[in-house]
Amino acid sequence: MKTPELLCPAGALANLKAAVASGADAVYLGMPKFTARAYAKNFNEDYLQKAVEICKSNNVKVFLTMNTLVKNYEIKEFFKQLSFAYLAGIDAVIIQDPSFIAIIKENYPGLKVHMSTQTGILNSLHANLFKEADRINIARELSKEDIASIRKNFGKEIEIFVHGALCVCISGQCLFSSFIGGRSGNRGRCAQPCRKLYDGIYYLSTKELCLIDRIKEIKMLGIDSLKIEGRMRTPYYVATTALIYRKALDNENFKLTPELLEKLKSAYSREFTHGKYSGEEVFNRKKAEGKSQIREETYNVLSKPLFANRKVPGLKLPEIKTSGAGKKQLLVRVYNKKDALLADKNGADIVYMDLFDKDFLETKRLVKKVYAVTPRIMFDSDVEEIRKRIKEIKPEGILAGNLGVLGMKLGIPIHLDYNCNCFNDYTLAYYKSLGAFPIISPELSIEEQSGFKDKGFASLVHGKIRLMTLAHQLDKKEITDEKKFKFKINKIKNGSEILNEKELGLFNKSRNLLKTGITSFFIDTEENTGEITRIYREIMDGKTPDVSGIRKNYVLGWSREGVL
């Protein structure tokens, strides 16, 4: 039974020294841009060079986090930063965008590619889309049994979080901070709306993950790397967690004593939980912040000059061909048979309806084209049920909220929901190579969408914004924040979703999309389905409907300027 790697956070040089001195096998850190912790101190070029020298002098690996969503105009800058880090001697880069795997493999010999937790990997089918990468970090919403199943079916390295803060939303699928706080978690600038008050309590606040007493069990699962969260934490936190997890990994007879547990708590705790790993309660609704001891300690580490012996890569980016979108398509998601008929009657080209809706077969008989909506949360244990239902109802296509569906080889058209984070031309090309047609991320403005060379995608022009997708069953139907904004909560398969109070409504502004060649519009609404469908049908047909009577009840989202 091999000993997994201990991977520790380094938000600053002092934290990195603490990790190295305390037994880390590897550290992960960010540079000023493209990192999921933009508000950590992070490492400029000089400090990164120093960090690599320290780590290499102590036989510790360095992983660079470049795991945010990247816009088209940022791609050259992304690879310029990566090129510097590569020459400095990093061992691996952690990314979110799957289209970058092949580019990095071709241009940076010897550099490992790790897929971030931001990819939200919940099942083996999704994992195996990334088999060209060297490692995946799987979602924190997985049970021990789920992890074992992915381990059995995925042949490359697997990394899991064992300690630190938990996101209440599946990583990479949170738009709450973006649409309410004005800062995107998918771009490293989370405003932490989950740590705020709702209905007078910290309704969405979670405890801290702590699997220190499950290390032997995790080793038996065959996990390759154990990751400690905490790039925003203190050097003392890094040193304390590293030392204790090092003991647990190296000592077959390790026992978690009350003293060791108390020491872990002193580093930082909002109360500990095993989380989904063993099905424990994750919420701590009494408080949003923990307390941490701050100690001024010096961590002595060896450091000597490093010569990475790497050549400047002659970066070759794949060519993106300019391509029109083709015929106009109005795509409408509905939630019952009545609205499906209304959408069809008023000009929808394709109606999306839940795979498990009891009226699906009857609706399919009455509506010209119906695609089935598959769950966003799909574990290995759900795959056969979903496959069986698809065979039973024979939809003409799928709207998938989970990338694992692409691995099911269904032989019918696959559209991808916007939580699949199609953010640039390369991501679009990657999804198209897998036979998928994506709905573009609603964090991109009309202008940014229009700048895509390939217009073969759909734009969300109207309807619900799913702010969070959670693998937790919430007991409320609505929550209200301190500003009196209300957020609806829906139950979904394997969890819950939180919706924005107001729907997105671009109305006549969506004509700007048409002018630049984007000809597929997506509507997702439960309100006035027939009327809303008719309005956008008229817009697509070149008319200018009067929407003055209803426009005030909607928001424009990021359509004007795009998220930072």
C-alpha cells in the first residue's frame, strides 16, 4: 500500500516555507493572474523563482494553479505566464479548461497537467474525458464509495481534498458571487455569499473538512495525492496541518489523540466534518468564520540556485477557423407539458424537458422536437438509471448539465448547459470535437460572445440563472439575504439548486447577437412561457416586439460588460 503525496497550500512565501519545513511532498501556489485565489498574496516572477529554488532544494514538487476560466483575449497572456513558470522549473500546472490539455502537452515537454476541482468531476465518465491529463482532482461531494468507483475506472492519478474549507456549491458551478456580488468565483474572485446571513442565520455556511482519522482508509482506496485547502490561511495553519497529516501518513499505527485534534482546531476550524465522504452533516449555521492562532515562527529551509534546463517553448496555438452558426434556433427549456405545448406553438425549434418528467412521452408525441434534460449531479450509481430512461423515452437529443453524458456514447445530438463553462474559442472547439453543442457561459457579455470566431453555440437570452448547484438537500423553498433579496430553492436529483430572484431578460438587446452571427437563443423559464417564446421568435425573425410592459421585471446580468 503506497503512501499518497501530501499536497499543501502556499499562498505566500512564508506559507511555502512552512509547508516545506513541515513535511509537504508538494505545494500548490498561484501567480498574479489566472489563479482561483486571486486575493491570496500569490507569487510574482521573482518570488516564483525563489519558491521553485526552495522546493527543489528540499525535494518538494511545485504545482502552479492556473485554474480560472479564460476569455479569448487573455489566452496569449495565459500561456505567456505559463511559459515563464515552465522555464522556472514548475512540475505541474493545475487547469480548469479541458481544451488546454492538448496545447500544454504539445508545447511544454515534461510538464504535468492536473485538472482542478473546478472541473466538478462527479463520475467516471467525466473523469475519463480527461485521460490525456496526468491527474484529476475529484469533487468534494463524493462519498467513499463514489471515490472507490472512480478509482476503479480511471487509470491516471487521483487527488482529493482531505482538509480545509468546503464550498457549499459544486466547484466550478457557482454563479452566486458573480451575479450578486459582482465578482466571479470562476475567475478567482469569490465574494463568499455562502458565508453571509440568510433569514438571520448562516444558512449556507459549511464546516471545515477534516479526514485526518480516515487516512488509512483513504490509502487503501489507492488515492495518489491528499490535498489540504488553505491558500488564504496563515503559515501556522499550513505548518500545523502539514505536520499532523504527515504523521498520519507515515505511521501505520497513527491515533488521533484529543491533543492532536485540538491542535488542528487551533490552526483554523468552523467545526470539523467528514462531509460527503462518510455522509456527515456539513452545515455550520451558527458562524461563518473560524479562529486561527497567529504565531510568529521562522521556518528554516534549504535554498540554492536552480537551473531548470528547459528551453523557451515556441508556442503553437491551434488555429480556430471562422465559422457561422447556421440556421436560427430557438431553444426553450420547460418544466411541464402545458408549457412545452405553449413553447412549441409560439415558435420554439427545440423544447428541453426533464428526462424523468412523467409526461415526457406524451409531450414528445405532441411537440415537434423534444430533448431530454439530464441531471447536473450524476454519480456513477446514477448512470445506468439515466441510460435506461433514455432508452425508454427515446428523446431526439439531450441537454446535458454533466459532462459525463458525453462519455455515454448515446448516438443522438448533445447540447451542453451553461454550467459546462464554455468560455473561449478553444473550449468551444473542444466540445464540438466531442460532438456537443454548448450554451455559452452567461458570464460573458454580448460583445465577448460576438468576438468568438466560431458562432456555433447558443446564448442564454432569457430566464433563470442557477446561482448554485448543491449536492445537499436544503430544507427551505426560499431564503432572504440582509438586503431583502429573495432566492428560490428547488429540489433536484441528488441535491438542490438556488435561483436568482429575477430572471435574465435581454429582449431587444439580443438583436445585437443576431447582428454578429449568433443565431441560437436559449430560454429557461417557468413564467409566461408562451409569451416569452413568442417575443424571442419575433426578434429572431427580424421584428421588434414591444416589451415595455414587462421589461422592468428582469435583469441584464453580465450582457453589457462581462464579468471581470
